[in-house]
Amino acid sequence: MQIPQSGILTTNRLGKVFAKTVATYKFFWFVSILQIHARTGNLRMDVWDIVIRMVANAWYPIHYFRLSFGKSDSLFDIVMELHRITQIPIDSNAETIIEALKERLEDRQIQRLLRTLTLNVPYRFLRPWIDTSDDKDMVKRSQGFENGCLYSLHKEDGGFYIELNPIWDAYLHGHYNILLDFAYWNLMLFLQVRNPNVPAIPNKLIRPEVRNALTKQHNYWDTVINLGGPIHCIYTDKELHSSDYELDHFIPWSFVSHDLLWNLIPSDGSINSSKSNKLPDLDFYLPKLASMQHRSLRLMIGANKRPQVMEDYISLGYTPRELAEMSDERFRELYERTFNPMSQIALNMGFETWKYQI
């Protein structure tokens, strides 16, 4: 992905900031600078504010989606340790995390962890403009905006801040969305290499503001119940009636990051708090899931019902009619081939196994 070019600015150097990147720091550093600049319009930014926002931006992909940042990336360890110390909920939005960290910035443990992020990335990010590995030299040369670099570095009276080069001001505002996409595109490529078997990496970089309402999926299962009568929750065995159930992502949404019908099942609302983003015990629950899914397809096909949402099943490699016409054994084997690898990858990422306790 290319950034907008300029005949005045050194955009060719900005386009190289993620070359030879071995950790995620630069991605989150740049994203955080862009966000602070867009929100405040300020050219001067305290480095503490930037690194706190880095943590907030990395929080969701690490804690909720459990993405690996690679063995050499200390940002992952810092975010994990900050969660242990602060107990900020894993699904908190960025502004909540930022506010909570700023309130506790006097805590020496938190200071120590955040200070680690100030040691390298402020300097290394400027390497496309200023080719030096000496931090003091980088500070001095940046203050003259050598080669039209993006910002200058200032360490005064114990403080540490950057000053954006004024000539970049209009460009950063005018191309904010493209530059943000540029950073996240490169971050996605970086993380895909380190999470080769994890689905939907692009959907796991930013906390979604609103989750889908699953209206079409609810309508599907309402129709199934109206055709075949009440069904029983595969977890609690409670009888479920039309419009009186919740839809559960069998493999957690935080892993699959989709709402495809073949992974959704009506459930007793009481299990949500205990199951959360845990993996159901496949030995116990997968046969029940397969049986309910197969029965639903047979009912819908038999009644000549074909809502558009049924096209979700095509991603399993078969049409809904072909699936409905399978034997129970073959359908269950298909679900085993589909769900067992996903579950194993999720377990390797740290997802926990769950079984309903009465």
C-alpha cells in the first residue's frame, strides 16, 4: 500500500518507516501520533502520552483476540503485565485504558513498564530521515528537521516530548485515514507472518465500536423452531422457544471474528457469563452442535425455505441442500474436520476450555 506523494514533503522516506521492522513498536507509535494530532491539533506531544496510547491500541488485539506479536516484542509483555497490575477489563475501549493508566502514572511499576517503550522507538522511527544509531546525535539532528523529518526530539528538565514538523501538519490532517490504513495494513502483514493459522487478522487490530445484531441469524433459528418445535440448549438442555434464546458463537467470536451461521447456535442466556470467550469441550458438545445444525438444514430445505443467510454454509464446501442430504455420520465428520483444527489453534493461543457446570 502506498501513501499519498508530495513534491514538497519527504513522503518517500515516510513510506519506508516500516521497512525491516522486527517488532510492532513503530506501527503503534505512528498510529498513536496520528490519533493525538487528529484529536488535538497539537504539534507538541509528550512521549508519555504517545506510549500510553500505544498500550491502549495494542490492548484489544493482545487481550481479546490473543494475537502473538513475536518473541522479540516487549510491547506484548508490557501490555500483559499492565493488565495484571491494573485489572483494566480486556474489552475496554482505548479511551478508558488511557484514562486509567494516566490516573495511575505515579505508580512506579507502571512507570517502569511504560518507560521501556520510550527507549528506542522515538529514535528508530526517524532512521529513514536521519541515518544514525546514536540517540544523542538523533536528538540533535532532528531539532533541525534534517531531511524534512516528521518530528524533532526534545529532552529537557526530565521531560521528553516530540514536536511535529510544521510542514507536515496539513498533510497529516488531510490524509489521516489513508495514513492510518497504511500503518494498519503493514501491521496486518507483520502479524499475519507471526499468526499464520489465525483467521481474519485485519478484523482483529481495532476494537469494533458495535457488534452485528445477528438479526438474520435469529430469524433463521426462529423459523427452524417454528417448523420443528422447541429445541434444547446444547449446554444446559433447557428448552428454547422462538425469540426466547441467545445466539452463541460456538467457537468464540474473538477467535473466528465472523458471524457465519454454521458457528452459531441458540443457547440459554444463562451460559453467556460463564462461557464468555472460552472454547466448549468438543468431545462433549461438538456432536450436539452437529446434530442441531444438521436438523435445522433438513427442516429448512424440506420446507423449501432458503433465506440468504443460509449461503454461509457454502464456506464449508457444500451447498445447504448437499449438507441436508448428507448422512448424520458424514455431516458430523465434516464438523469435526472444520472445528477440531480451529479449536487446537485457539488452545495454542491461550484460549481456555469450558464445560457447563450445574
